[in-house]
Amino acid sequence: MPEDTKKTFPKDFLWGASTSAHQVEGGNHNDWTVWERAYAAELAKSAASRLSHIPLWPEIKTRAQDPDNYISGRGVEHYKRFEEDFDIAKNLNFNAFRFGIEWSRIEPEEGQWDQEALDHYRRYIEQLKKRGLEPVVNLWHYSLPVWFAKKGGFKHRKNLRYFDRYVGLIAKEYGHLLTHVITINEPNVYATFGYLTRERLTVQWPPQEKNAVSFGRVYWNLTQAHRRAYKILKAAHPKLQVGIADQLANIQAKRPHNQLDELTTKSMRYFWNWWFLQRIRKEQDFVGFNYYFTDYYTKLGQLQNPKLPLNDLGWYMEPEGLYPLLLRVWARYKRPIIVAENGVADAHDQYRRWWIEETIVAMERAISEGVDVRGYFHWSLLDNFEWAYGWWPKFGLVAVDRENGMKRTVRASAKWFGEKIGKIS
Ligand code: FCB
């Protein structure tokens, strides 16, 4: 890495990885675990029709056709082994860590706080700080307490008071220990997969409603949930930096200068990237977003991406697409930016190092042009439960062998990343 890179990244730049509670903790009981049990057999049975087009299919088909793949179960036992995982993060030269609090653990029954869970997350935050890892907490990452899901979750505006109450408790318990809070992860993805996606071949998540009106309500209510959470957190601790982690794509016209492609691109950008951020623009101290995709659009909304390179999930990879996205986010909001997630499903660790290297260059370029990028969190620290895909996709900087005592092995790309951070921070 050239000497200049060292000068580019601010001294207090947050370098870290990201996790979410349900994907790693193990032993959860929430609307996702209920859904997993109900749909595991069906997901296994339909795996070939959904996934046989992806390059890794021959290698993963046994696992993808096994119902067990779709059960989060013991997770990777991060709930028990978090200190060991923080040691690994520290050894990778990280100075920050993004993680989720599982609402269903804190409030397993309506209005009943679980003291053991509250103590657990306090210890968790303290252990991060003890190692010099800045805790960046995420309050809600898709999974809901069963009682809240039964009431209709975020579909009903009147249910927002339950989220308010949970946020208030978190502010009271941990606010003084924190500097950064992310309220909600990827509202656009959650509302789409849970309430809109229809085709058999695309992903569906609980509660699988497939109803455009419900989708609209959930999406709108999540804007309100964030705005209210922002106010609650700031009233309790004015110094807290509060934002969300939206999923933003680098959306481009397949045929530049073609009017139809440009129009499609503009509308896709507006609806996918900006609609939510626009509604919460006054209630965010930083713009947090997750970057995985560059998408080329043509004609009336047709996605037409290059065929290669693809990650294990068949997602087209263009890591440098982070650069134009950072520029556009900065131009629109002029707020500090945190890349809250970014990574690749790559079981053989053949792309990850390249991906991270291109990503660092993309951030470096943007920073050199005055964009205020404050942090980068790689997805993910550990191999984890990838929602409706289950266990086979491998996003971890650290491999986890669930068949052999949950053994952690740091991947070569992670070692490289850790050394790089050591040199530039
Ligand atoms: C993001 C999610 C995260 C993980 C990655 C691969 O959309 O926020 O939980 O599933 O994708």
C-alpha cells in the first residue's frame, strides 16, 4: 500500500467487521426460528430450482438440499464465545466492531425484560471496550420477538410503541457506554423480502406476506421507527451518533446516454437507495450503508449485469462500485459516512482479498475528494447463518467449522487485511 494511503485515512477511522445477533449467537427464539422450523423442509426441496444456476451448485447441493442447513440452531455459539471472537478481531488490528442486540432475548415476553440478557450485552460491550474495540451497536437486524411478530410486527403503526420502549431501555442501559448506534438494518431489504417478493425463484422471508399494501406500510413505519428511535436516543444521550444501515446499490445504466436506460436507472436509484434515506435525512448523524451490489439496468427496469465475476451466491462483484456510491451519498447528504457492511460469499477465499483491496482503494479515492468516510465494517467476522440460504454461504473473515467444535480459523485474506490495517492506521 503506498505511503499516501496512510495519510488518506483519518487517525480515528473505524476499522472492523460486522455481525448480527441472529446469524451468530445460537439458541435464539424469535420469529425467524419459528419460520425456519416451518419452512426448512420446503427450502431444502426447492433448493435445486432456486439455486442450480449458481457456479458453486455442484459443491453445495448436498448441503442446500438438507433441511438442517436452514436451521440457525446453535449458531456459531458466539453468545458463549464472544471473548474469543473479540481476541481474533483485536489480532486483526481492528479498532471497532459492529454487532446486534437481539430484541427477543431482552424482551422474550411482552413487557418483561430479561436481566440475564441485559447483563450479557453489558459484559459484551465492556469486553469490546477493554480490547480497544469501539462498539457500534445495531438495535434491530430483521429478527423479531415472537409476541411482537404475532401482533403484526412493523405492519401496524400502533406497534411502534413497543420498539420505542425497547430503544428507550437500550439507551438507559448502555447509552453511556456507546458512541455510535445503528437503529435498523436494511429496511429496504426487509420490507421487500418479507412483504413483497412473489416469484418462487427469489428469496422470501418471514412473514412471507406478498402484499404491496403491507409492504408500503412496513416500509413507511420503519421510517417512523427510526425517527422515533433517533429522538429517544438523542434525548437520553445527546452525544450519541445515530444512523441506520441501509442497503445501497451502485445502480448504473447499461447503455450510458440511452434515455430509457437512464430513466430506469434514476428511478431505481430513487426507490432503492434514496427513498428511505430521504425520509430520515434530518434524523441521522451519519449515513450508514451496506454495499454488496453494482447493478446495471436497461429498458423498463431489466437487470442486466456482466456474467463475471460472481461470488458463491451468484452475485456479480464490482467492489470498486463503492466509489461512485460514496460520492453520490456525500453529494446528497453531506454527512459523515460509515460503510456498515461489505463483503463476499467466498468459501475458497479466492476473491476476498481482491475485494477488500479494491474497496480500500475506492474509499481512499472518495476521501481524497473530500468525502467524509469515517468507518468500514467488513461482513462478516465469522461464517454465519445466511438467512433463507442457511449455512452454506461463507462470508467470514474467519471460517467456523460447525462439525468440529465450532473451531475458528482465520482465513488468509483476513490476515492480509489485518496487516494492511496495521500499516495504514
Ligand atoms: C446483508 C445483511 C446481512 C447479511 C449480508 C450478506 O443484506 O444485512 O445480514 O445477510 O447481507
